[in-house]
Amino acid sequence: MDSSSSHSVTFTVEGTQFSFSSTSTRRVPKRTFSEMSGSDVKYKDLGNRYFSEENYEKAIECYSKAISKNPSNPVYFTNRALAALKLNRFKDTADDCLKALKLNPGHLKGHYLLGKALCELGSVDEGLKHIQKADELSKLGFGIFSSEIAEALSYWLERRREILDEKEKETCKGKKLEEYLTRLVIGERDRKVKAIRMEMLDKSKRAKKIKAEEEHAKNSIQELKDMVCKAEERNKNREVPDYFCGKITLDILKDPVITPSGITYERKAVEETLERIGPSDPITGAPLVAQQLIPNLALKEAVQAFVEENKWARDQE
């Protein structure tokens, strides 16, 4: 169609020009297909293709272009995060997941990948928190990856146990070192006291020198004990993770359940609250009845493992 006809009308919608005339209503886009192919969806699809070919660098480039055209879609960030994870760029993965979760706090893939990245970066407790959240969302039907999430949760719970075992071994090493150094200090003290007794000194001077050596040895032994105690305190985690505590009682969970809103409660506490305030979620206010509560067996197992590994936590149950 000749858009220059005196009877034609041209207007623009979202950056695309359309022309109409009195003799035809056929739409004629002024942008070429190659121009349209530069949309965020096209870059995302191209990135997916590169990802399936295990060309993760190219995939990241395409997802980055998709983000530059549409920075409000959390999927583009988690896609790029997964590609970065494949390249062991855990910090990049974590950064992109945080951006995705800022756009959508309930994004399952965002929690899952962030959890894995944080665990790899050494923040295992915080990472498990996000993997657990992904597990909860998966059980509620908010996404896929259920088998992968369960596998990751099991793996990092085991790794956490191993880390705690290593810390316990380090504590034992510290105690053995303390005992060894204490024996050395005492042996040195006894040697010096024996030498003093052999010196030709009057009784008062001899007693004064012996007392000084004994005081020095005593102070040295106390310093060793203080150093070991500080090391032990650093290796101990005396705080219960927030996700192991109920939202109502704030006590360690014994029978955790999930609501349709994705909130975890202690069963007894939330059931009593529902009886008291009526059928609504105590936090979100969404409709809720006891029959909708889903047992969170994975979290229950994690809490039990934590309590078993941290005997002091039993006092807080």
C-alpha cells in the first residue's frame, strides 16, 4: 500500500507505525522483522538455545540483552543466574537472584539458585534458608524443580553436618594443644624453681624468685585457657536460625506446617490461633482453615538435625 496517498492515515502505537487508507484497512508495520527480532523475548529464547548447547557465556550475553530491554522480568535474571552457576560464578548468581527476588519475593527459582550460590560461597545457614523456602514453594505447587530442590537440601544439610564435625575436631585439637602447652609451661616452671633452689640465696630472696616464677607460669596457663575459650566460642553457633523458629511462638519448631500463603508455623500454635481469631492466616490475613495446613517434613528433619548437633538448643525447645 502506498502510505503517501492523500487518503492515508499514519499513527504510532508502542513504537510501531501503522498506515490505513480509505481503500484498505490492512496494517503495514514500518519496522522490519530484523528490528522486531531484537525484543527481550527473542534474546531470552536465543539465550535458552545457547544454554541447551552448554554455551553458557553466549547464554549470559543474550540474557543480559533481554534484561537491558526489559529489566522488570525476574525470569531473565534467574536464567542468567543459572548460566553463571554453571560457570561457578557464585557471586554473580547470588546477585542476579537477589534482583529477581526484589521483583518477585516468591520466585521459587530465585530462592533455589540463591540458596545454592550462598552455600557454595560458604554461607551455608543462609543458603539453606533459601533452599528451604524453595522447597516450601515447590510443595505448594508454585514451580518445578522439586526433585532437584530435595536433592540440594539433603546434600547441604549433610555438608553442614560435616562442617560442624570439622569444627568439633578443631575444638578437640585446641584442647589437646592447650594440655600440651600447659605441660610445657609447668615443666619450665619446675625447672626454673629447681634451679633457684640451687642458687646461693637467702631464704627470703629465694622465696620471692620462686613466687615470681610460679606467678608467671600461672598467668601463662590462664592466657592459654582464655585463647582456647575464645576459639571455642567462635566455632559455636549459639543462635537458632530464624527459619527453624515458629512465627507465632518464636520457639524451635517441632511440628512445622505450611499454609497456602507459603508461611511456616508450628501446628499447635497456628491451630490455636485459628480457633481464637477465626479462619485467616495470622500474618497474611488470607483465608485459612486447619485442613489446609501441609506438614513440612523436610524442615522438621532439618530442625531435628540442628538440635542433635547443637545440644544447647534443647534448652530452647
